[in-house]
Amino acid sequence: MGAIFRGLYAVTPDIPDTDDLLRRVEDALRGGTRLVQYRNKQAGTTLRREQAAFLVTLCHEHTARLIVNDDLALALEIGADGVHLGREDGGLAAARTALGPQNILGVSCYNDMGRAREARRHGADYVAIGSVFPSSTKPGAIPAPLNLLAQAKAAYGLPVCAIGGITLQNAPKLIAAGADLLAVVSDLFEAPDIQSRAAAFTQLFPEQTTP
């Protein structure tokens, strides 16, 4: 599973039109994305379930993994490959038990090394540090200095995901600082050519290849 935690991590924007969402995600998958997070803070329960179920099928058709943001029950219900949890999204130990060893547990650690330590203790597969840059998706997010990326990796031995305000232009700085994964929303899904933008991100990681 290790290779999946290296490269572009496509995080979906809030899109109510399921066909539009699927089209955009498929473009990202064609560009080389192999890890997708379904995140929709505006959708109701029915739409979230519908979109997540379609996305897990689409991702598996492209040998990619789908992670559900914030909702362990939904991830389990639709057969997603894992869940990504923030501070207010439930206990990590219970999530690890429910997911089993085969599924992915990602944890938002913000700028908090203590939470990264807790994530490691409860069996997280990766930790997310950020916001590394100001973010239009989460304008009130806590800033996190870039040196925390390398610190978290060295201290806890987990893949580290950088999140917040990431663009193709600032991405190399994050990789140099120690990021294994780059969680990207706007700069990917608002690009005029999503497939090409995904490929450009993927090519920043030498061991990654675009199909």
C-alpha cells in the first residue's frame, strides 16, 4: 500500500451536480491521480451517499482509492477504501477498529505534533499537516509552518500529507520540505484542463508515472 501515499491527493470540491463531479474526478484519474478524497460540506445525506457510491466505483475502475472525509459510517456503507478524520470527527481508536487493517485511516493534525503522535498510536496510515498556505477552501484554517512536514515524518514514521492552498507553483517547495502527498482542491478541479493539471502534479514525483 505504500506507493499510494506518494503523489497527488485529489480532494473534491463542493459540487451538487453528480455528473459534473464524476467528470472532473475521472479527468483527474486519467491524469494519474491514484488517491481521491470525497469531501462535500454542503450536500445532504442522500446526495453524499449517492456521490460517494458513484465515486468509489469510478476510482476502482481506475485502480485508485477513495477516502471519505469526516464520515466513517458513510465510508463503511459504500465500501470506500478509508476515511479521513479531523479533530471533531470521532475517536481514532474506534475508527481503526471499524476499518480493519486493510483500509486507510488518515488524520488531520493541523499544526499539532501531539495529534500526530496520537494518530500514530492509533494506527493512522498518514497524517495531514496544514494549512501550509492560505486556503480559499478553509479561509480560517490554522497556519502550519513547512518544517512540521519533515518533523512529523521523522518523529512518527508516517507518510505526511500537506494540505491548504497548494498550487502547481508552490508544490515543489512542499515536496522539498518533506511532503509525501499533496492534497489539492481548487488548483486541480478549477483548472481549465484537469487531466493535464493532474499529470503535471504527478510528474513532480519522480517515481510516479502518468498512464
